[in-house]
Amino acid sequence: MKRIHTTYILLLFTLLLAACDEGTGIIGMEVMPSQDNITTADSILFINTRTMAACPDSIVANTNECYLGSLIDPETNTRTTCDFLAQFHIVENFSLPSLKDMVKGEDGKVHADSVDLTLYFDTFTGDSLTTMTLTVHELDKEKTMREDAIYSTNINPADFVSPDSQNTTSISYTIDNLASTVSTTAYYRTINLRLPLAYGDRILQSYYNNPEYFANPYKFTHNVCPGFYFEHSGGTGAMLKAQVCALHVYYSYKENDSIVSGVKRMAATGEVIQSTRAENSSLDKLLNQGDCTFLRSPAGLFTEVEIPVNTIIAGRHYTDSINNARISFRRINNSTTTANTLKPSTNVMLIAKSQMYTFFKENKLPDSRSSFLTNYNSGNNAYTFTNIANLITWMKDCRNKGAGVTETDNEATRQQKWAVWEANNPDWNKAVLIPVSTRTVTTASSYGTSSTTIYGVSNEYGVSCVKLEGGADYPQGKGPVELSIIYSHYTN
């Protein structure tokens, strides 16, 4: 009897295993109640877009990216001019040789051997043979740029330049003829400007008379060196990106009965303020081209995108889940192919219009809800956002909350509430495509792999221009930009 019982159990267990093996593909559906059902649907909508002008008052210019020069885009015949203001950072424990060891002049005071400003750069746009002119002006200690202020790209340098400063100097140059230097990681060209010796004397004598002024960058900036305005003052055809700006003070001191040359270097870095000024001309004519849209940087043109939320959530879709929403902005190739034709921005961000300026002022990162980041795909010749479903849901939720819509409201009630709220919030379903630059850090793992993390996003300050399919002349819902939607619907 015991053997029979054991055999029966083994046979039953074998039958159960066979049943599981044959039916695993439908276990999930069999477990769910028969009245539950999930269906999917898809839809393609045609999106309306238009070119809009960036507001220079609102483009944050506090940046580590400093541009200098002026050029004309041969494709659009529009001009961009950039220059910048920069403060200089001193390191902790800044020190000079003791006063008794410093070589002094006949007046018994410390004097500089020389002093200069050097601008280092490794990239430029335009013609390396065109003659450009740079003028530097000392800023005013009484009108120092504030650490707690946010400056924009239409900053007025006259508000900060010392009106009676003697520390102003100019230099004309061609990029091709500039001196170069090679570091362990990069090749740089340099622009060097000699400042009056009196300026170096002032810095050295300030150190020995008031050493507390050199305790930190704030005291140094407010009491010794408020910075300089690097002004583009002549020439058209080249734009360079400054990697580092440095102030060098050279001096002599005694060491072991010998006269030794020394130098102190103060650089414009992220710890102090750098503010790029950008000026564009002739952009208005690009606003009126209704058969395309533009992205133009710096502080130039954006593309506004109208998301047809009402159509997307119409009828039964109001309670549907949006699983995926894919949108692509295709580039229209340039008609000119000269070496100076501007390239498209590498990175762009699609962001809710209501947040397009506060995002940068608050140093936010894309959250894949109201802001999304993508890059230019040369293979597809487009900027593609693979899924902005969260943006559509975010717009829907913002409107419902603002209009006071509840779950018990029927369609007619919702429409009435929405109409009142939309009248006061006309941009509620608008997003904006903006050229941006990113700051990243790459870390290596113990497994030999690496990962790149974005830790900063700012407006693009480099010169770029791209023409996109779309434009304000297309009838509502008839634009060439496609938004592909995939829904899921749950019923029970």
C-alpha cells in the first residue's frame, strides 16, 4: 500500500509538470479575471511649429564658456558678435616671497617686471586669416559684478567698466598667426596683451600693504582686481571659444644670493563670474519664413512646438495611458556649402514653454517630464525625441489642476472649465526647442567600463544655425512634423 501511494503521488506530480510546460504562455491571461482586458491603439498627428525670437534679457550669461569675435552666416546672412566680462580667481594660500626678499625700485617699493593678460583657445569658427581686434578694459571696483546676481547675454559692459581706467589696451590679430602652445592634453593658440607696469605694481603693493585682500577670491575681486571686459572691437569673419583667460604678474626676488624671476597666475575659472555678451542682427527676417523654422545660437532663435493635447486625449483616450509619444524634427540642408557655413547645434532640449527661462536660472537638469534632451543625429539628419509621453501627461495634469477638473466631471463640464483656464494660459500646451550645451563627467568602473553623466545644461553660447521642417504657414494640424502616439486602454 505504501508503494502504491508513492507511485500515485509521483504520477500526479509528473502530470502537473507537463500541464505547466504546455500552458505557460497563457498563464497570465488565465490568472486574470475573464472580464479584464487591455487593448492598444496608435495614432499619428501632425504638429504645428513656428520660429520664435529668444529674449536676450532672459538668456543666462553666467557661464564658463566665453566667446570672442564676429561673423556672418553665409546661409542666412545674419551676424553674431560676442565678447565677455571675466573676473579672476586666486588659489587658497596665495602667497608671494617675503617683502625683504623682493627686489625693490629706487623708491623702496616693490615693482612688477611685467604684467599681461593671456587668452587661450583651441577651437574657432570662421576664417583664420581675417584680421580681428581685441580691446581689454579694466572693470570698476565700485561696480563689481555681484556673485548673487544672474546676468543675461545683453549685459551692458559700460555698467561695469571703469570710466577713468588707464588699464586699457588693444591688439589686432589673425588666428593663423597667433602663437601656440601644447599642453599634455591639448593644443592651444594664445592672444597676449601687455598691461601697463603700474597695474602690476598695484597688485604687488596691495599684497604687502593689505594681505587680507588676498585671503579669498571675493576679497581679491572687490579690493584688488575686479576683472576685465574683453571687447571685440574690430573685424568680421572669426569667432573663437576661450578655454582660459589668465592674468600674469612677473616679479624678481632674491634667493640664495641670486636674483630669481617669479610669476603669479590668476585665471578666470568657474569659481568666479564670467559673463558672455551676445549680439545678433538681421534675425527678424527669419521669423517670417513660414515654410520652415530655425534654431539659432547664441541667444537667437528657438522653435515653438504646439502639442495637440486636446486631440490626443479626445473621447475615450481621456482615460487611456500614453505608452509612447515619438517626435522628430527633420533638418533642411543648407543651400550654401562654404567653410564658414554654421553647423547645427549638437544638443537641443524640448521644454515646456512656461519653464524655458527659469530652467537655466535655477540650474536644473532635464527631468524627462517637462524637459527632454537629445542630440543631432547626422544619419537621420534630425533631432528625435523617442518618448515625450510624460510631457503630454504633464500638460494634461497641469490644465486639470489649474482648471479645477475632478474625476467626476463629464466631458461637457471639463470643456467649460478648460475654456476658462486656457483663456488665461494660452501657452499651456506649448513646448520650445532650444539649442543647449551640456557639461558631463565620465567615470570608470572596476569592471573596465565607463559611464558619462550630465551634471549641467546651459543655453548654447557657440554660434550655430539649423533650419527645420515646419513653419507657421501650415494650417492647423497639417504641419510636416509627426507625433506618433501609442495608447493602452484597460477595461474590466
